[in-house]
Amino acid sequence: MPYTHGEIPDLSTVWLRAFLEVARHGSFTGAARTLGWTQSSVSRQVASLEAALGGGPLFDRLPRGVRLTEAGRLLVPHAETVAAALHEARRDLDALREAAGGRLRFGAFATADAALVPHALALFRARHPRVRVTREEGFTPALLDRLTAGHLDLAIVSTTGRAPLEAYTLHHLLDEPLYVAVPAGHPLAGHVGPVPLGRFADADWICGSARPEGTLLDAALRQGFRPRVAHVVGEWTAKQGYVAAGLGVTLVPALAAEAVRPDVRLLRVLDEGAPARAVYAATVRERSPTPAAVAFIDALREAAAKVPA
């Protein structure tokens, strides 16, 4: 194909590879031996390169071997730069495919950070130490917004918060049971076995919002009673302090159960047909997850399998 003056042809990497090997060996025979090609194949690749660059010879053909022309000597450093850049690109792509490099950007809701995320992250770092990891914490709707906008590779989310999940690929991690946290002196503190949530219909509740909708207390609404929110407390450690002081009770997801303080007792909520809170790793449906994200989902599943029921 002829090229107009000033136009840069789309040079084949095979041509450049053949050219550099011939230049290094000073012969088509030596280049063919190194490349594992036939001599005629090497000659064709060099001829194609010469044609693409305007038809001038890159080598003087001698009785024994070849010698670079002035044009060939000029081309060598450029061809070496391109070959080195392609080698570096191939190495980076191989590392990306093997999750041996690159980055992982993820977000998680707060209680997932109590046990699930640290265990998964420890597994992931041990297996993929060269991946650059950044994390964010937030509520499920905000994390999904960040995921959609391309700021996160995956988000660890839950069915709490009534966020629409249809636009995402959901990788199920666990169905999380709920507990009622009561002070150590509560009449039910020594109770063995699950308790109906309705037993606490008249209790004062501690919640992160004045309205139970979109919170863990959605479970109470499904059981037919509207809990009386006596104290709005956002931080989980502060909620425990309010419970320990006898100011009310609160719901605790299983992911946070390991971190409960000793003067608080947890009572398993009886499953009366209401769905448990589901926890997922979410990715955007239209985007292929990165190899690092896939590897982290595997680590999350391993960590989720160890969450106590």
C-alpha cells in the first residue's frame, strides 16, 4: 500500500522484530535461527518493512550476510524503543491478568469493615502483594453511586437501605442474621435460643435514623410493629454504650457481633419468614470486572464463609 508524504504507516511488530534480529546478527540466517522462522520468512518481513517505509533498502545485501544502510542505522534506535515499550506493555498486561499488579478500588459499608473486609483483605494481600489497594467506607446507596461513576471497581453492599440493585452484577457473600443487643442486666440477657423481634415491640430503640425505614429496623416493620426510636446514634461503638447504660436496645448484624463489648448481650432474632440481610460484592453489569476485583471477590467469599452464624 503506498503512503503519502508525511503519513506514518501502521508498522507490524513482526516486521520490526525481524529487522532488529537481522541487524543484530548481520544475516538473515542468524535471525531466522534465533526467531525459529525460515530464512525466506525473515526476508519477507524485512521486505514488507522496507515497502511500508517507502521502498528504500534497510540492508545492503553482501556476499556473506548483510550490512545496515544509512536508513537502517537510523531506524534501529526507533525500532528498539518500540520493541521495549511493547515488551513492557506485555509484562504489565500479564501482571494485570494474573492480578500480580495494577490496582483495586473498593468500598464497603461500616459493619463489613468490622470483620469481613479485614479478613478478606489479609488473604488478598498475601496472594497479590503488588496490587495497589484503596478503600472507601459509606452507606450502600452512596457506594453504588461511586461504583456507577467509575470511582470504584467493586462495592460491598447490603440489602439494608432499599437501594436499587438491578443495574449491578451481585456476587452473593452471605445472608446475615440479626441480633438484638440488650444490657447485661436485661431480663432476657440469659435467654438461650432465638427470640421473636415482637418481644421488643414496647422497648426503646437506638437507631442511626429517627425513621426505621431503610435501616436494620425494617425487620421490625416487617414483623408488624413500628419501633419507638428513643435515641438516634450513628456510630456503632456509641450504640453499644447506650445499650450498656440501659437506655434502649439495638439491632446488630452478624458482621459486627464479634466486636460487641462484654457488658452487652446479643440475642439471636428468630427468623419468622422475614428475609435475612443479604451482603453482596457488586460490580457494574456493563463492565468486565478487573482481574484484581475477581480475585478480591474470591477472598471475600472465603472470609464470608468464616463469619459465625
